[in-house]
Amino acid sequence: MQPPVAARPVRTTLPARYYTDPAHFRREVEHFFFTKWICAGRADQIPNRGDYFLRDVLGESIIVVRDDQPSTALAPGGSIHAMFNVCRHRGTRICETACGTFHGSIQCSYHAWTYDLNGRLIGAPHMDDVQGFDKRDFPLKRVGCEVWDGHIFINIAGAADPLRTQIGPLMEQFRPWRMEELRLVHRSVDEVKANWKLIIQNYNECLHCPVLHPLLNQMHHYLGAANAPSEATYCGGTMGFKEGIETLSRDGKLRRQYLPGLGAEEKGLVSYYSLYPNMLLTLHPDYMVTVTLWPKAVDRTELICEWHFHRDEIARPDFEFQDAIDFWEVTNREDWHISELSQAGISSRAYQPGPYSNRELLLWDFDQVVLRELGESS
Ligand code: FES
Ligand SMILES: [Fe+2]
């Protein structure tokens, strides 16, 4: 007779405070958004010297700018830098406009301290007669910045381990998609009334697909995910298509060429990866969708969804993309709304942690990442 199999304790969702307590939220974002690498945007948003955009990370304004240094092996995305938007004179926020072009230098509008595109202080009026003052001592404070296949990552702690230590194996795994050749075509920005982790939780499972996503459910079999083992810094998997489906579009039809680096297997699936803490990367046979998460409060998250297509396709006179926009606009709306309902329910006094099914273990794994990071147990 077989010995009885010991029953594993039921794995449950996290207590409410992880989703509702502002003090907990502050601690959590300090760990995840101020010390980890976070995806800030795409290199093709700032193609020319002096082009920049600002990123607000819970009140910290960061300038991401391209200077004119040539690309090197160490800085393969060209010379894109990130620095605090804080003047070294009396601390004023320097730049207010969300994106644009600096013409050779960055100047504070208060007393005209001026920095080059690298952040070096090059002009400081009325400081010449200050004994001991040396411009070299007052560059804009740098933020870690690395570019991976066109994605700009920043690290506000600055002195972090390289990006590779956070997402290393994905760098090789996603080479066939040649993401650096893709260009941003469309963006939508939504503020969702849900904790940032609920957005990740929702993305990490498809059990809800038949119930919530009539359109998406026509494309994949909802139990067909091939998940990779969870890692401490990311998780994900792939899903193949149902018979007759070629990509995620309004009708499942392909209206563009396959991305040029893909093999037969990759042409038949979608990769869904959560790169903790702020990037959802969805790779289709013919385009890429990224969602970046920007927590605003314990129960509020801004989501920037962007659609990227191959530059050669974009150049074609008959380039079509609306089918892909429509597909994800519909699906995102369903996901963002259910995440808001999750937040609302978890905020109720009636909420208590509920049991995960065996097909929701990526979510439980993510909970453990959060707990480990905070040195807690639920
Ligand atoms: S605070 Fe920026 S120049 Fe004075
Ligand atoms: Fe969904």
C-alpha cells in the first residue's frame, strides 16, 4: 500500500495590509522602486542628442537624456543618462516639461546654473569669488541607467548591481525578438484604482480568461500556459494559439510580417513576462506590448501601455496597427477594471486571505518575493 501523501498546507493570498496600508506601501516601494532596476521607457523616445523625458517615481523626478557620446560596448544603447531633476545650487526642480530637447545644456530657471548633457556643472553665475567652490563638485546626482535591447532601465539607488543581475537570462531568451529594432507607435495611460501588486497578480494568471476576456479567450486555451519556474526578480511563460489564430489582433489574423529574428516555434506563441517590480512584457509574433507600472498610492497605480512594431513594417505604406491596439485596449480595460474590484474587495473588513489554486502558484511565488524582500512572513 502507498503511504499517505502528506497534505500541503493551503497557500493563501496576502493579508489586506499589503494592499491597503499606506505605511506598508511606503516601505514596499522603497524596497522595490528605489533600489531595484525599473523600466523607464524606450531609447527610441529620445533618438537625438539632447532629447529627454522625465519620469516621476513617487515624487522623485528623474531626467532621462541622450547626450552625444558614441555608443560603446559598455553603453550599447548609446549614451543615455538618468539624473535627479534637482539643481545643485539651492535644490530647485530644474525641468518641468515632460519631454523635449535640451539644446546642448540643461539650465536651472532660478539662477541659471547650467549643466551639460552628462550632468556636469558648466556654468554657475556669481560663484567665482566663493573661495573653495569648484564646479566639479556639483554635478547633477546620477541615477543608474542601462539600456537592454531598447528598453531604458533606471536604478534610483545608483550604486546597484548591473541590470544583468536582475533579469540576466531574459537578455538571451528574448534576443530573437530583436526588441531594439521595434519602435513605439501608440501609448495609452490609465490611472487604475488598485495596488501595484494586483496588476502583476492579474497578469500572472489566465484562469480568469474565459470569464473576463471573451476576445482573448478566442485566441489562447486558458489552461495552455507553459510557465517557466519563477525567479526572485521575474516570472512568466508562453501561450500557444488556438487553431487558425496567428497573433493577438481583433480577429486573430496577422497583418504584418513576423518579427525577423523569430523561429518557427516563436512564431506560434506569445510570451508573457512580469519583470518585477514595474514591467509587463508581452511579445507577440509580430509586435510587442509593454506596460510599466507607476504606483501613486497604496490603492492607485498609473499604467503606461505602449505598442511597439518593427521599424520596417512601420515604413510600409500599408502598415496597419489598429487591430493590435484594439485587441489590447479591450483586454486591458477588462483587466484594469477587475483589478479595481479586487482592490475594493480586499479593502473590506470582510476580506481574509483566500486559497490559491495550483494554477495560481506564480502569484503565490510573487507574494513570497515581496515577503522575502521585506524580511516578513505573512
Ligand atoms: S536653484 Fe538652480 S540655479 Fe539656483
Ligand atoms: Fe487578464
